[in-house]
Amino acid sequence: MQEFTLEEVAQYNGRDGQRAYVVYSGKVYDVTDSDFWDDGEHMGLHEAGADLTESLDLEAPHEAESLDRYPLVGVIKK
């Protein structure tokens, strides 16, 4: 499994042809092909290339397990 730093994930922001990656609980998911993540943004609330753990735990109207439908592409380096 590929390991990323948060700085590396930040490059995958879904803009200018980049893929869109998000982090949740130390796992890196590729949300590029999701209709919910157009241009690296989700519902105007979240941006790709970021660790969404805290905001999803506090604000998301859905379970964090909804990310399981997307490809797991790596983990955050410890």
C-alpha cells in the first residue's frame, strides 16, 4: 500500500487535471470519478487534497463508511 504525507495528498486536489484524494482516519481514498466531488469540491463544504477526518466525524450527514465505495489508494505515513 502506498504511503503519503499530508503534504503529498494536498497535491491531489481535483483541480487542473489532478486526481482528487481525500483522507479519513489515516486512509487515502480516490474520489476523482465521483459525481459528488466535481472539481475537487464536495457540496461546497469539503475540498479534495485534505484530511477530512474531523469534519466528517462532526458535520457529515452520512456515515464515514460511505467512503468505502471509493478506491483506497494508500495510507498516511506515521
